[in-house]
Amino acid sequence: MYKTKEEKQKYIEKIFKDKALFEWEVLHVSSHYDRLEIMEVLAHILVREKLRYELNFLYLKSYDDFNFSQIVNIIFHEIANEWVSFATDILHYPKQDAIQELQNKIRVRFIHSLAKEYYEKYRRKIFEEVGDTFIELVANASSEKSITRVIHETLESSLIKNRQILDMHNFKQLYKRTKIARNIKSSDINSLKIKINDLKALYGDAKIKTDEKEKLYSQIERTHKELDKVASYSLDHFDKAIKRLKDTMVQSMMSMTNSKL
């Protein structure tokens, strides 16, 4: 690709001056949908791993610990890591040299600007993941009486401004809805698993003709995809009131962060 060090340096200079080129070469992004896909992955990493003690209700000890301050920094580091991978894998740079290329303040600002842009445009994905963790926390409660400190503080917080529109006025109602939603999801998953097993039994019949086997194989594949899809759904997919709760939380987070952008 680029044989000499001088050619590589010119190419690197070009990449860090052209956002579209950087996105294409380093992040493999060329459209809104690509960016959205990246942010869906990043949202999971941010909320479930990197910032779980700041954003994930399953790990928060108190609502006061809830904050967004490190999100852009984490996105920055993820993009920087992608650069290092690109430089080592494609440009065949030693890792230390790839990191050294980021010591330039202009390049740091370039990546930070990109990270901030991704956050501003797609932060809703992060907040949806946050909302999912709160719903999971409620669903994980052992009984309708076992409301934790974090759940109580969150229900009383500005994150859920108007509970009157949610058709849920207390923790018991919310708890019951999450349990019902979880049961519906489990039932749908089990039904699909049974369907797959039935189809596989038919497929294994030696008397089935070739064209029928092909149809059955296609059905099995489609049902597997449907099963994966249902398994990936968060609980708000199965209950309109839980969906309104999550949407309310997301909108509150959008409003809370608008003033800080």
C-alpha cells in the first residue's frame, strides 16, 4: 500500500485533516447508518463496561453517582484505539509508533471533535441503554416490596418528571409490569425454540423430499433469526407503559445534557 516511511507519513497527515477519510479508513464508516451501528456497539460498551459505575443502574449505589461527564472521553479513547489498530494492522507500524502519532495536539483535537460529534448526534443510543439498565434493575427485584435505594431515588428524580403519564404511580405497579413483560419475552423465546425443534425433527425425516428439506431448512434459518431478534429485545418492547417510562427517561437525559453541549 504505502512502502516508504515518507509515503506513510504523507498519508497519515492526509487522514488527520479529512474527517470523511478518517472515518472510512479507520472506522469503516461512510454513512449515517454506519455511525448509528458504531454507536449502538459503543453504547453497550460505555454503559455495560467502561462507565458502569456512573451510568449503569445495576451498579449504581446512589442516584447521586449518576453522571455523564466521562462519555466523550471514553468515545475519544475508543476512536484512538481504532486508530492504533489501523496503524499497526494496515500501515504495519509498531504499536508505540502508532501511539506516538497521536501525541500531536492538533490530532488530539481532531479525534476529540469527532468523538464529541458522535456523542451529540447519537447520544440517544447511550441513554436508551441506560434506561434498559434501570428497567432490568426493577425486574431483578426479588419482590414488589423490595425497592432499593437507587430505584426509590430514581423514581423521585428529575429523570422521571411526570409519572402521571406513565400509567404507573408506584414501584409495585412498575415491578408487576416488568415481571409480566419478562414472562411474555420468555414465552415468546420458548415458543420459537419449540418451533425450531419441531422443524428440525421434520428435517431429519429420511422420507422428506429434497425440495421439502430445502423449504424446512429455510424455515429453520428464519426462525433462528427471529429467535435472536426476540432475545435481543429489551423489556420495553413488550409493554407500552414501560416503553413510555424509558422514553421519558431518555428525553430527560437528552434535556439534561443539552445544556452542557
